[in-house]
Amino acid sequence: MKMDMQKRTQVKRTLVSQLSPGSPVVEAYRVLRTNLQFATMNYSSRTILVTSPGPAEGKSTIIANLASVCAADGKKCIIVDSDLRMPTQHEILKCHNKIGLTDVLLGRVEPGKALQETPVSGLRLLSSGPVPPNQAELLGSPGMADLIEFLRSAADLIFFDTPPVLPVTDASVLAAKVDGVLLVINVGDVSREAVVQAKQTLEKVNARILGIVLNKAELQGGYAYYHSYYQGGRR
Ligand SMILES: Nc1ncnc2c1ncn2[C@@H]1O[C@H](COP(=O)(O)OP(=O)(O)OP(=O)(O)O)[C@@H](O)[C@H]1O
Ligand SMILES: [Mg+2]
């Protein structure tokens, strides 16, 4: 399937920790956290990859915010930016990308030394590191499996950001190595065919799909009102 990779834009993405705790967006991420808790049987699946059929469906924004609300709930979280083609987590989390995942996989840096603290308490980042030419090979290397074991000992929940699943193989390669996959779908912009194809691609590598996040859905007026009501009255 042809995908417009130019959609993979470098634009502003908001972190929920910058919003007021009563905002409907923050509440939506809390609901997602609860659903994740159920889908993982109280987080017994701890390494979670997030991908989508196509570009710019909201993967990176959702990971940063979902990990933030999990960290706020007392879970030690790590985000690994395994999108080695267009990494954005260091920008969203206001970190650097001088060293990261690729340095660890090439044996240049110890994994513990490459982890960065983020502005969100309880959330650390392993940024992508320098973008390499052989992304899928690196992600499929034995070093990646070793790194995942190390990360399991360092945090409760580890989230992997990836490129979209249909245009390139990186997400499928990694999906085979993690406990579960969340599929983010931009409801307004992605065909049913693309969703089915993404699901089949992941199932071919025996990935366990934990759930689907419907993103960019229209926020119903009623929901916003409801939320506002339960926060203590109309705005
Ligand atoms: N629920 C939403 N409502 C409105 N805009 C959103 C929503 N989720 C994400 N976006 C916006 O969509 C754009 C793409 O988001 P993001 O970079 O998180 O997607 P992505 O799937 O990681 O993209 P890529 O394929 O380039 O890695 C950003 O501008 C982001 O702010
Ligand atoms: Mg992204």
C-alpha cells in the first residue's frame, strides 16, 4: 500500500502535564490508562509497542501522554524512541538526542547511561540516537532483545515508539519482541482496508494486539459538558 510519508510532520505536540488536571484531554488519557491496565491484566504485559497503519496518526503524542499519566499513577515508565526514521520523543519530552538507542545497539554506550530523566517525574526516555541507514536490521538485532531485558529490570512499563507499520517493516520486527501492541488509528483519515492490513501484518509476526486507540475522533459536546459537570460545574 502506498503511504504518503510526507505526512510525517515535525509540528507541535502537546504534553498533558502542561494542561490543567481537569481538562477533557487529560481525562481521556486517564481512561486510556485504565483500559491499558485491563488489557494487560494489571500491567502484566510490560513492554508495549505503539504503532499505526500510516503516518501521522498520533502514535508519538499518545505514547508521551499515556506514559505521563501512567507515571503520575506511580508506575516507573520508560519511553524508547525506536522510530529510527523520524524520531520525535526527545522534542516532545524536551530532552536531547545526542546519545540514544542506536548508540546502545552499536555497543557505544551502556543502556543505563543513555537513559534520560524527563520533565515528567517517574518517566525516563531512551531517545533514538543518531539516525542509522539500517533501521530494521538494528531493531531486529540480538542487542535489541538484550536491551529489552535490561529495560524490564529498570521500569514497570516500557513503551516503544515506532514508524507506521504499512510502509516499513521496523514496527513488525520489534512487535515480535514485545509483550503487546497498541494500534493507533486516525479515525477520520484511514481506510478500513489499511486497518485490516496493519492488523494482518502484525499477526503474521505473532504480535499480541492489546487494543486499538481511536484517535482524532470528534469530541462530542455532551461529553465535554459531562466532564465539566463532574469537575464541579459548568465553565
Ligand atoms: N487527538 C488529536 N487531535 C488533534 N491532533 C492530534 C491528535 N493526536 C495527534 N495530533 C497531531 O497530529 C500530528 C501527528 O501526531 P504524531 O506526531 O503524534 O503522530 P505519529 O503517528 O507519531 O506521526 P509519525 O508517523 O510522523 O511518527 C501532530 O501535529 C499532533 O499534534
Ligand atoms: Mg511519531
